Amino acid sequence: MTAASVVLVGVLLGPAAHASGDDCDITGWQTSCDVANSGSQVDITAGLDRPGTPRPDNGPGAARPSEPDPAPPEPGCDEGDPRCGFIVVGVPDVTLADIASFRPAAPTLTGEPTGFGVVGMPTNLVAEASEQRLTGTLLGWDVTVRFVPAAFVFDHGDGTTATATTGGASWERLGQAQFSPTATSHVYRERGTYPVAVTVQYAASVDFGSGTWRPVPGRVSVTTAGYDVRVVEVRTALVDRTCAEDPSGPGC
């Protein structure tokens, strides 16, 4: 409210004037009065407030305009923590569909005797596949995808299949005699030419640069086909000369 100081000076008309400390009543105004009577005059000092007018108050102890409170700290973020203000992003979960563009190389396939088999005797099939690592970008991340052979599925071409944890090895490497059974050999019961194939099932995992391999659920399968095995019968016969000596002889 706006304050004004009014000094009223009046000539005492008699001793009946207001004494010091009496209330003043000025209609329509709010007042606070100080009255002094010297015997010859009365001095009245009053502070007047106009109704509806704000009064500035800048004296000691006056209320100051309130300042906005500081912003509260981010939930879960302690002051002084260097991680405050940063967004933590976890690496994505990866599915087989996500790594479809990362394909391991096809395995190799051969057998013993090479390209041949004998009815009723083991034909040794040998497939080779190794661990492979491919680098690239996946879901916006730099990544290394690792493929490790987990199973070998041999399709013998005669309607049968067999699954092994190894691709097999040659008889010589195994230290075995020819036509002896191995973990990947197969016995054909009839003559004919059989299209043999092998499917390698790879276990996949990914590394987004942390050095930690995250497995990808499922298996990635890669097939090699086109290896034909010609199966023949072997009969013994007593002859005078070998096939080298007589190519037209029995059994040649």
C-alpha cells in the first residue's frame, strides 16, 4: 500500500484537545496517529493508507520476492555421479533372422574309396568344417559373429541319414584298415549311384566388442551336396590272369 505522511497543525482551542496516544478516525482511510500537545498547539502525525493501494515495504526484515527452487536431481541419479545425464543402452538381443546375412562357408565332402562303395561293406564318408568368425554391422552395432560346428548330418542318398558330432576322418588318419566301420561310414545294400550330401549345423554367438560372446538361440545349417557314390558288387573268381593282364577277363 502507498503510504503518505500528513502533518496537521491546529491551534488549541482549549484544554479539551485530544491527548497523546488517542486514536484518530478519518473516514475512508486507515490511519496510525501520533499526537503531541505543547499547550499552544496540537501536532498530529498520521500515516495514511489509501484503500486498495499496495504498500511497498522495503525496510529491514521485509519479505523478498521468492526465488525458484533448484531443479530436483534426476531420479536415481546422485549428485556428483559422473553417470548422471547419460542414457545407458544395452546391447540388443539377437535372433537367427537377425544374422541371416552372416553365412558360414559350406563344408567339404568326400569319401573312401573316392567316389566308390562296395555292397555290404562300409563306405567311409568324410566332411570338414571349422570355426568361422565374420565381422560386420548388426542392428546398428559393430559385431563379430562366430560359427562353431555342432553337428554333421549325412544324407546317404538311399533314404537314410545319420547325425554325428564329427565330420569323420580317413582310415589312414584313424589308423584303421580299409572298409572298416567308422563314426561316419555307411553300408549300402544295393548297387547304384547315390547322391550323398552333408549338412553342418553351426552354433552361433555374437560379440559387440566387449569380448563377451552372447549365444544366439538355434542353429544355422549349411549343406554341401553333389558327391555321388557309385556302389558296386564284389565277386571273387579264380582266374589265370589279372585284369591288368587281361582287361576283358571275368570281373574286369
